[in-house]
Amino acid sequence: MSSLQGKVAVVTGGNSGIGYATAQEFKSQGAEVVITGRNAERVAQAAKELHVMGLVADVGNVTAIEALVSQVKEAFGKVDILFVNAGIFQPAPVGQISEAMLDHQMGINFKGAVFTTEKFLPILNDGASIVNLSSVNAYTGMPNTPIYAASKAALNAYTRTAATELAPKKIRVNSVNPGPVATPIFGKTGMEEDQLNGFAEAMQHRVPLKRFGEPGDIAKLVAFLASDEASFITGSEYNIDGGINVNPLLG
């Protein structure tokens, strides 16, 4: 099936994890794909593997986003799909949150996401689809994630308002809220390996389906929301979490 044939898609944070899997899914469905990331070497390697265009951009820097938009515009003119995926996860409990930690997480997960949309908006085709990668953490009250959760809750609130305001252009805006997914993001938290293993075991036990999600699970949902098959869906949030959000007390 090539339901994205002829469409141009941009995936921020596309060099690993959910972004990489989604870029792969977009490509398999016929889209022209651009992936972005902060690490030039990783972006180049992922772009080579996926046979897509790779551009270096730090979404925590608005000037870098503007430069990214200029490059995409020069290469493709207009964009049909924007997957706002780039994000970070830095766990810390209430009482141990630094100003720098708050600024860093909100700067990438929320400010970066907002300005990715803001700056790409002039080159989005009417009828385009924006998909924001959020998290069920926006609602679960999971310990050690107050700022991460707040950044994702803010993104979901922004999604609803953006969907309303962009509807006259038939631009659809939706959020995807994954539960625990096996991606490299956990390895970037600074936690020791035994801590990570303990965290993973505890999380898996809480998921009714008794497994972590795979990046490809999320990619298929994002590709559907990006497609014309989802043309009547906007301002919505989709939990894809193995049931964790409807069983918060499972343990």
C-alpha cells in the first residue's frame, strides 16, 4: 500500500527510535522523507540506511529551526506531513528539579515543538497533517517525571488549540501518546544500567499487555494520522500504551 504517495514528510528527531521507525514507514508508503536530528553523524547514518534526506537541526534553537525550514523549502517547496517527534526524557523527583533541567526539557519538548510548527507553517500545504509526539505521562502522575509530564501536557493543550485555528486551511493537528516504548531515549537519561533495568521491569509489569511497545507500533499509527484516510480527524489524542492508562493501579 502506498497511501502517502507523492507527499513530502518531515520527521524531527528521525535518526533513532520512534522517529526512525516512522520515517521508514512513511518511506515504505511512498512519501519523500526528511529526517532531522542534533548529531550530524547519526543523522547521516540514519539517512543513508533509510534512503531519505537527513538535515542537522537542534529544535531547542529557534534559529536552527528557521534554517531547517529554509533547507526543506529549497529542496521540496512545500510539506504535507510534519511529525513533531524530537524530545528528551530526564527523570527527577519533586524537590530535586533544577532551573536548568526545567528549561532544557521544556525548551525541547514544548518550546521546540511549538516553534517547529510555527516555522514550518508557511510551507505547509493546505490539507497538511501535523502529528505531535506526546506521552501518556501527561496524565499518569508517574513518579520522577513532573517536568517531562508537564511538557507533554502542555503540548497536548497546544495541539487542541492549533487544530481549531488551522482547520480553515484543512491542516489537521493530532497528538500520539505512547506508553513505554523500547527506544534509545531511556539510555540518555543518565541512569545507571541496573536502574534502567529495574525501571523497565517495573514498567513492563504495569502494562496490561505485559510488554513494551515497539517503535514500529507507534509508526503505523502516525502514518495513519498523516494519511488522507484520517481526513476527518483533528484535535485528537491517541493513547498507544498497551492499556496502561486505563489501568493506572495495576501492579
